[in-house]
Amino acid sequence: MLPKYGGLIVTPHAAASVHRSLVVALAARYKLPAVYPFRYHATGGGLISYGPDLVDQFRLAAGYVDRILKGEKPADLPVQAPTKYEMVINLKTAKALGLNVPNALIGRADEVIE
């Protein structure tokens, strides 16, 4: 039997991404609210995703490629952490779990799935 209160935090990992449909389905089956690292989890039925904006990450990577092609040494380039994060909330999943998402959280989301 599952505990009355609980939740799931899915960390960024290749296995969680490859098996994302299974992870989302199991969280739904066991009525576990879950937070995922990437938007495709929430658009695929997960409750909430919060993590780096992958499009922005690729844009930054393209800037690095440009600098390398112009002659800079890769070892001389600084390591950069993500600067843009995004939050997606799936209200359909919240309703299925019997959760009320506060309006303040909805207002801060980059995307809300009805």
C-alpha cells in the first residue's frame, strides 16, 4: 500500500527521458504528483516540469561552435550554466490527481496545459 502523502521528483537522466511515457503512466496510476526536468514530460501527461529551456541551451551551444570555428580554443571557453528556465503545468493531470494548483503558481508558469 502506498503512503497517503507522497510525490516524485524525476531528475534529468537518460533513463528517465527514454522511458518518460512509463514514468508518467506509473505516476498517474499510483496518483503521485510528480515534478519533471523537461517540458516534454508535462506535455506528455506529467503534472509539472521545471528545468532549463532546451532551445536556449542549443542556442548557447551554437554560439560556442561559432567561436570555435572562428579560432578560439575550446579549452579557453568558460563553462556556462543555464540562464533561462521554464515551467509547464498540466492542469488536466492536476485535476485527475485531485489537486488544486494555486493561481499564483499558474501565473508564474511559462505554459499551462488545460
